[in-house]
Amino acid sequence: MALSTVQRLLLQTINDQSPLYLEDWQAISTQIYTSPAQKIQDIWLALLRHYGFLTQYLDPDQFVLYGEYIAQAPQTLLFYVKYTPSMAVQQVAFPLLSQLAAMHAYCKHFNQLPVNIKWLIDCQPSRSSDDLERLLTEQRSLLQADGCILYTTKHEISKVATQTELLLGRKGHLLAEVSLQTATRPIPASYGAIAPDAAWQLVWALAALKDSREDILLTGFYDHVRSPEDEAIEAISHLPDTHSDLIRSWGTERLLMDLEGIQQHYAHFLTPTCTITLLSSPTAEQHTNTVDPISDSGRDDFIPAQARARLDLRLVPDQDPYEIFTQLQQHFHTHMSYPVQCDLISASLPAAISVREPLVQRLQQAISAVAPQAPLLLPLTADHSAYSLLANQLGVPTIGIVTPLAVQSSTAINHPQLLESIKQNVLLLFSYKGLTSNLSSH
């Protein structure tokens, strides 16, 4: 993308101001590393207020900090980051300081920002997503925006720690458990010709869920699957080949069906899954003290009277985990002749945006203009539960940005990388202004 005269001027301003920005980084990162964990959130509060944000804590324990910079612009961006104190510099300081420096550079040439900015900085110690879901429900009006950007440090696929990844969606999730009991007590294995085996009953029903080609056989499972966009398929064709890395990392001989390259990425990012994560029945050792009254022996192996399995399903856009759980219940009731119990452990809807979404285009162009490598676009990921909560609860286009791992020591940073991030942010801001804007008098 060819830069306009105004854009080049903004980038030059960042170069000119770089000693100031690097000095700010050094001071803030030192302050973070020398402050107790419970005081770090106060550092963000003071920093936001210094740059003109109105701030408030959204919870009594002051774990969740909210800040807004309202420029009376027609559109609003919400930025969200969840962090732990030990990772504060990488998870919060890098993206936050990059944006604040970009605002500073932008306002040297324009009267006001072209977009309203909101920040939600979450350091709740709970690992449960329930707290975030409750917060988003209670504060929906306050957090209202036209787009949301989620920052994370977890690289999904890039082999280069400094290459940006844009996450455009998250698969839905269904976690369910199925269990059955075929007898009230274990039966000696010598009765295998006439006694029901809970393990076999469950294995047969599970085998009918999926074939050897990984096609899921649940009735109606694929009825609402949305076909991926051509642009999404094009995006995964540019992803690096991770076939050999995964084989080596997992200690396996090959991937399923010998997948590699774009076929591997298509299967991983764009197709639903059904995985058995637990399969168990009482072992013989658990029943060694059980004596059969007929054989009068405590050393016989036993036919399990109980069995259970846990199923993990990852779903693509337009698949409903609750509908699919109903399909699971019907499947097991149909394939078993003994009473079966199906329990829904957790469920979340898929969430995704189009590659053609304007926010995606803005970010892609801003990053590509200054980064040595174009960002990688990931249509769907399996992790990042906060993504689906933000997208579904707020109902706005949401993008995850994998922040670069820039911190090398307690206060050191890759200086070019910080300046690159500031430049990306200022170009993102300018994309809301338009190329025909006039410079202010100052």
C-alpha cells in the first residue's frame, strides 16, 4: 500500500519522537517490575489519566479497569486485554503504550482523534470465563463500541515471534459426558457370553459417531455449517507449514490422514471436530477384593458394570452446541439398549467475522505498511474463550491480535519493534480520518 503524504508525515513524527517514547517505555516497565502485583493496575490507571482518559474500576476489588477517550467521533473502538502481574509488560504495557504514543503523534497534527477509544484491562485472578461474561452483561451499555480488538500473547502458528497474527474467530465448544450402567455390580469375566459389558456398549455407540475418514456421523451435524469464504481459504494458503514441527512436538509418526500444508490448515481451522478425551470403566484391580459367590474366587477379572466417556466438540459458524447436544442424546439413546446418561458440561457458540470486514482491512493495511512481514490471518482458533464472549455478548466485529514477544529482560525491549507497533497504531487511527483531511494549524 502506497502511503500518502500525511501518513508519511505521521510516521516521521514517530521517528522524531522515538527517544521520548522509548524513555516512557523504560520508566513504565521499570515501575511495573518494581511494584507489588496489587499495585500494577494503578499504574495503568495513572497512565490512562495522563493521556486524557476518563477511568473507573468496574468491580469492588479493583481488578477490572475501564478507560475511555471520547473524541465525539462517529465510531468507537474497544480494546480488551487480560493479564497476570508476571506478564504485565508483554500483555498490557506493549499494546497500551504503543497506542498512547500513537495518539500523541497523531494529535501533533490533528485537532482531535478520528475515533473514540475505550480500554478494558482485566486482571481478575479467576480463570473462569463466568466473571467476564457477567461483567460484559452488566456493563454492555458502557462498553458499547463499533469494533473490538482483543490482545493476546499466545501465538497460534507463526514460527516468528515478531510476526503479527490476526484472529478472526473462535470455534464453538461443546463438552459433554456420557455414562451408562449395565448391572449393579461387576460380573466375573467368565460370564462374558451372557453378561452385558458396559465398556463394549459404550465403545459401539462411540464408534458410530465418526468414521475412519473423520466424518462425523451425527444426524444433522453438518446441516447448518457455513461454507468458508474464498478469502479465508486464500488466507490459510499463506500460513507456514507446521507439519513436521507438530509431528516432532507431539512425538507421533504422522498427522491424521497424512495431512500437511493447506489441507492440514483447512482441517484444523475450518472444520468441526468430535474428540474422545476420556474413556473409562472400572479396572480389574479395583475389584480384586470382590469375591464371586459362585466361583468363590477374588482373582477373576471382571466385566465392567459402568463406563463413561467425555466428548469434546469444536464447532464452526452457524453450528449450535445446544442443538448438537440434543443430537448426541438421541444418538446414544438410539445406539444403546441400556439406560444412558448424557450430561452437558459446558457450551459456547462459535464467533467469527469476515475477512472482508472493514476493521480487518484497516488492521491488515496498517500492519503491512510498516512490518517486515504481512500479518497472518487465522479464520478460526480453538482457544481464546474471551474472544467469543466479547463477540457474542457485545455483538460487534471482534479481532484478536497476537502481540509480539518483545520483552527480552526486566526492562529491555526490541526498540525497532516498539516503534513499529506505534506506527501501526497511528496508521490505524488515520484510517478513520480519511486521506482528504487537512492538517490543523498547529
